[in-house]
Amino acid sequence: MNTSFFSEMLQSIADRSRALIMRERREPARERSAGLVELCEALLSGRGEASGLALADEILTDYAALTIGPRIAFFEALATTFGHDRAGIDAAIAAWRQSPTEDNAAELHEAAEPRRLELIRRLNLAPGGTAALVRMREQLLDAMDRRDDLGVIDNDFVHLFSAWFNRGFLVLRRIDWSSPAAILEKIIRYAIRKIDNFCIRA
């Protein structure tokens, strides 16, 4: 498959569909996190594939423009607003207890998932979505150095990434000083962050 053609096709669908989405713009940075939450709700409630691609692309684009404060506010919303549907879980448990069938077990499994999981799955459909989500998790990990309450979001990233980045897709290559600078920089940044965390806790 020509991946370049496929990526261009997805981008074209997202760009054209975005024109169909009419909404008021919320440009001030301090308001963007609230606007992103609304867009995320729309993405989860929507059914159209083309409009979903456009929304996912818009959410990731707007997220990338956030400064640290609104970004933390967005993570807080992911941790609370897009958590578990308690009423749905209670209903699924009641149905399972009344009739422990395979169908009810599947319903319980689906109800037990936090809404974040489906949101992340839909965001991943946007052109360049996987790379954008990896960057989002990297920023989340930086925020978690000071905010342990955001760990529930990382649990969902780990759950999905573990499935998406199956070891069967990996290619092992030796990393040395001749490796690309971008890779070495990420390793150095990761090591510095771990050292900083160790010094703070010590």
C-alpha cells in the first residue's frame, strides 16, 4: 500500500470535512482547554466518519497550540470529565447479576472502560494522530512530575500503546553516537528527567 497516498487522502478528507463543521472560535489561550473539552464531547457523540476525522484533526491541532496552563487544565478534564460512566457500570453490573450471559459480560467490559479510551482511539484516526498522541503523552509525563492525579490518563495511554505498538512491529537497531540526533536527544531528556525526579525525592 502507498502509505503516502493514504495519508494524503486522510488529510484531504479531514480538511474538506472541517469546512462542514460550524462553530464559534475560542481563541484566547485560557479558554482553549474548555473549547477542546466541547470538541472532544462532540467527537465522542458523533457518528460520521468524515466529520469525525475533521474533529479529531482540529482537536489535535488546537491542543498543539496550548500553553502549559491550558494544557494542564485539559489534562484535568481528561482525568475527570472523561472518566468512567458510573451509571453505565452500575446498570451493566445489574444486568450481569440478573443474567450472566456472554452478551452481558461484553456489555460490562465495555461499560467499565473510561470514556478517555474511546476518545484517544478516535483522535488516533486523524492524519498524524499517532505521533500527536505520543507527543501528548510526553507532555503528560512532564506534568505528572508535579501532578500524581493525572496518572489515570497515562494508564489509558499505556493500555492503548501496548496494543498499538506490538513487539511484532518493532525493528531493533543499535543506538550509538552515530544514531539520529533526535533519538539521542529524547534519551538524554528522559535520563535528565529521571535524575531530576530522583534528586527531588531524595
